[in-house]
Amino acid sequence: MENELTELLQIRRNKIDALRNRGIEPFSGRFERTDFSSDIKNDFEKYEGKFVIIAGRIMAKREHGKTAFVNIADMHGSIQVYVRLDKLGEEAFESFISLFDIGDIVGVEGEVFKTQKGEISIKSSKIIMLTKGLLPLPEKYHGLKDVELRYRQRYLDLIMNPEVKETFIARSRIIKEIRNFLDSKDFLEVETPVLHPLAGGASAKPFITHHNTLDMTLYMRIALELHLKRLLVGGIEKVYEIGRVFRNEGMSVRHNPEFTLLELYQAYGDLSDMMSIAENMIAEVATKVLGTTQVTYQETVIDFKPPWKRISMVEAVNKYSGVDFTTLKDDAGQGKHVRAKSLLRVMFVKVIY
């Protein structure tokens, strides 16, 4: 397999030289496109017969003598491109057939039409090499399935699994709408220090580094809480931060040692205010991003529409585990259940959908 891969890499590099010998730059610079694949496919009546310029990666290539079909994937989807010798010219067509590979990034100029099978396509008049792919993509039908490899090589995951790109786009929109919601409520977004002189975050294990100039040990933040609360003390009455935090406690596909955390605080409020902000924010973000407050998770429909059912942690534990904190007693046979009950009611609220 190593020899085979080495041979494939060498073939790709040989094609770089062949392209340059024909006056084709394999790593071009700026390219101006006019449209995306999704725009063309979603509004075919507007685009039919129109000249367009698109750019994207070749994901499939099928040759049929003097014609070829390629699938081009861009940021918002993919579209079929129809390539003909008589439209492209003999030299350009031969270069395309022999030197353009799956994985290459190209620009396409041509006319929008619909094939006899009803597929919206572009009849190309010009194909421009923008970036020659030096590494082969995973085999088409098996794709990229290994979870660890997908997480380690996100760029490859995005290329081979289009639904992942949608997740990235949705995440970005979610963060944007969270900001919009909190800003509309007069919360002030701030940035607080990432390096702390003291390890915070209760019993969580920190990443440790060293400041050379000050000759002191510093800890990467585990939470955003302390500095935000200091801003409250300083008179900023509504404050929030969306920032990266770090916990040195192993990792898995669902547990990253660094992750994004949202914390917000306001003066003159209490638990009920925080619950109201949480439910209204999530409902509004879901509506803005998904167009509905309902989502399906593991075959269960969850509706984020307020108001949400409120239940204390004591009641939730009792309901779902059968353990009643109010009946627990310490070694002396008294007192512990009262303290546990009051602390839990103050500190926690369980939201049940």
C-alpha cells in the first residue's frame, strides 16, 4: 500500500510538470466566480441558458470518448458539468482528460442547461485549473468512515461528507444568533484572560504553561466565571463571553480537551431570570437557524418553544432515579437531608422537555 501511495503521489507530481509544459499554471491565484451551484439548481428557470462562472472541487469524473461529465462541489452544494471536445477545443480537452483529476479545484465557465435525464448541468466552454490536488481522495463508495480519522483530518471530512459542512455552517449561525439575542438584551460581550495565575474550575485538571519573562507558572482557563463576575463588581451589569476553555482530562470523539463555552451574568436578577433568558434564547436561535423550535434528536422530537417545564434537581432525581434526597440522613441520623435539599434547590434546575 505504501508503494502504491508513493506511485500515486509521483503521478500527481508528474502532472504538475506536464501542466506547466503546456502553459497551464497548476496553482493559480485569484479567480472571480459569478454563482454557486445551489443558486443555479434552486432557481433553474432564472439561470436556464445563462452564462455562469463557478469554482469548486472535482468530486467525480466520467469520460465518454469526446465527452465527459464531472461533478463540481463548492461551498453550498454540487453540480454536474458537461465537457465536450468541440466546445473546449482539442488541446484543452486532451489536457482536461489526461491531467485533471478527482480532488483538483477548478473554475468552470459555461451555459446552464438541463440534460435529457432532467439533471441541471453546465455546458462548459472553459475549464481552468486553480489548484492541483497532490493527494488522492478516499475511495468514492467507502468514503471517509473512520471516526477518529474524520476528527483528526476535518478538511478531508468536509470534502467527503457534505452533511458535515452543514453542521459547521449551522454552528456558526447559532453563535451569531446567540450574540444577536444577548446584544438585544443589552448584554456586553467581553474577552477575559486565557492564562490565569491560579488554577480555577473546582476539581477540573488544568493545562499548565510557563511565562518566561515573569518566570511564573500559568494555567489555561477552565471556566470564564471569575473574570466575568469581577466585571459585575466593577459595574458592568450585564456581561457575557463566548470563549475557548481547556480541561486536561483526556479526550474522545465526544470529549475534546478544549471547547467553546458561553457564560453570562447580570446584576439584580435571580434564578428565574436566568431560566427565562435560557429558554427564550434557545427558542429564538432555533427559529432563526432552523426555521422552527422543533428538532429531532435520536428519534425524539424536542420542542424548545417557551415556557419550559421547571423542576428542581431534588424532584428530578426522585422522579428519574427513585432516590429521594429528603429521606437521606447522615451518620448522626439527622440534618444532612435538609442541607442537601436546600443546596440543590438553590444551585440547580433540571429542564425537562
